[in-house]
Amino acid sequence: MAGAMALAWINPGVTRADTWDLVKFENRDYVSIQNVADFYKLQNTADDGKSVYLKSPGCTIQGAAGSKELTINGVKFILSYELLPQDGKILLSRIDLTKLVEPVLRPSKMRNARPIRTIVLDAGHGGHDRGATSGFGDEKDFALDTVMRTRELLLKRGYRVVLTRSNDTFIPLNERAKFANQFRDGIFVCVHFNAGSPTGTGIETYTLAPRFVPSTDQDGPAVSDMQLCAGNIDDPENMALATAMHASLLNRLPMTDRGIKRARFWVLRECTVPAVLIEGGFVSNPQEASRIAQPVYRQTLAECIVQAIGNYQRAIGQQPNGLLVNNGGGGGSRTPAMSVTNSNLNGIGIGATNNNPFQSVGSSVPMDGTAARVGASLGNGNEGPTVVVPRQH
Ligand SMILES: [Zn+2]
């Protein structure tokens, strides 16, 4: 363990936590949970060195030392690295701070988030590639049906919708990503259903692993994880979109929350528009397969996807198409409005030119280019942050 390093902000008018104390462990940078609490003006209510419980009126963050699970407003995230117990404190890896916590807590600060006009819907598998199979039907058909239902709903709301496949054909993965990348005002939503042991259950959402971190199903970073993938250009947007998607799905579908995870699936790696892959339940689990086989389930799934797209747009400061979500509530759905105005988080000014918790003048700690884009260009002290996660527990 190396010594702590203090990074001082050089910004006039800063009134909140203005120092990050970095701690090195196994060659990685960490920050203390107390530091995170101070930065985001959250109350640290479990300072016992074992559990994480940060709270403000609009945001609750929970976790435990030694665990990779972190819940934000009740939605589960799988961290790239465990929460590290250290001298009675708990530490969060810097990469999880910049690539997960920051875009989730302050998506409106993502400077490079582009307004969304086009939704690229990608039904997994197709043709000879049936995906997961069951007595109730094949994954490829469930995915296509969900996508077609989503398309209908989106078209009604005035979105431009394009599909990688609209029938039972096999489309190579590279062609799917290449197709999506034509639409610079687009987002890519890939729909799959899961397979595993018969008892595997629940919904999980994947987003591209940032450079240098392992995929969720790996133990440690592999050499190939050191490569920058094309899709890493949208790291913050990917995470914000995945969060909006996962929260929306879990809000309405009575399913186990398996968390938001990291992967380097081809379509995520190669997409240069914000991209997310959802696994909408286990076809290999007979109970879940029978549920997925019901049109009402897939219709709800489609509605959740549409809701999530609106939530993402709102999070980046864009007016969502249609009136699916209004400012005050879910427009008839169970999903509450995602705009969480939290006076305690208002005005966390780190200066209009700083867009990252770590991007301080004089910082000797190198950040990769995408990390530096995680946004916080706070120009307006009255602007409320918008937590991507609408649920509260
Ligand atoms: Zn699949």
C-alpha cells in the first residue's frame, strides 16, 4: 500500500470537498467512501468500516466491504473491483468512481452526450442461430418479437427506429455494430434472453467494460483488456443508458435483479453510439421461459425499453419524445419520474471547466481520454442533478 496522495482543486469559489485522497492498492487508485460522500454531498451513515450507506433526499448508495455489489437507489451495479476495507475505512476504486458512480449520479454533466433521434434495435441471434432454446420457444423469436413491439411504441412517439433484423435472418455481429454506427444521433439497444442453469433467474443489463478493467465474469484484467475498444468513446453514456434501462426493467417486471454488468461483447465493443445489451430473463429456466413466452411479458419489456430511452434523454438534458414520462410521475406507469432534484446536491460546483472529479489542474495522475470526459461541467449552480436511477428504497 502506497501513501495517500492529495489532489487539490484549483478552482475559485468551490465550497464543498475540494480534495481527493488517492490510495494505491495493487497498482490501482482508490478513494475513500467518506471522500465520495463529501464530494457528492451525501451523508455517510455507516462509518463502521464494513458497510456503505450514503444518503441524501434523492440518492441512496449501499454496499459492503469485500463486495462488488453496489446499489444506487435500489438498483444493483456490479463494480469492476470490490469495495476495499482499509484501516477501518472502505475504499472505492477510482475507475468505478469515474466510470460508474459519476455518470449515474450526474448524467447531465456528460459533456459529449449527443441528443437522441434514432433508436437502433437489435434482436439477438436469428436464422440458424436460435440462441437459448426451450419448450416454450427460442430466444431468437422472443428477442425479435420484443424488438418489433418496442419499434411500434417508439414510432408512435415520433422516434426514428431502425432494426438490424426484422425477420428470422442471421446477421453477423460486426454487421450489426457497423449498421448502428451510421446513426450518429442514435443509441443501440440489443435484446437477448439468457441461458444458464435451470435455476438461473432474473434480468441483467450489460454495458461495455472500460479500458483496463475486467469483464464482470472475469477475475482480473486480461492483456486484451488493456486495449481501448471503439465503444469506449461513450463510456459515461453507456453506463447512463444501461442504468436507465436496467432500472426501468426492474421497476415493472417482477424479476430478480442480477445487476448492471460489464462485458466486451462484440456489439458493445464496436458500437460508437451509446450501447446497451439487455438479458430479459432466462429461457433456460422453465418458469421464466413460460413467462417470457407470454406476449404480455414482452409487451411490458418493450414499454420498459421505451420508458428507459425517455429517461436517458431526460438525464442528458434532452426532452424525451412523446409524453411517456412527465415531470411529476410515470404518466400512468409505475415508474416515478427520474428527475430527482436534490437540494443537497445542488451547486456542487467544481467549476465550469472541470468535467471530472479527478480532472484537476496540476493533477499528476494520468486519466485516459474517456475518463476525463465523465462529465461535470457545472455552469449553473441552481441546476439540480438528475440521478439516472428513478427508484428509491
Ligand atoms: Zn442471446
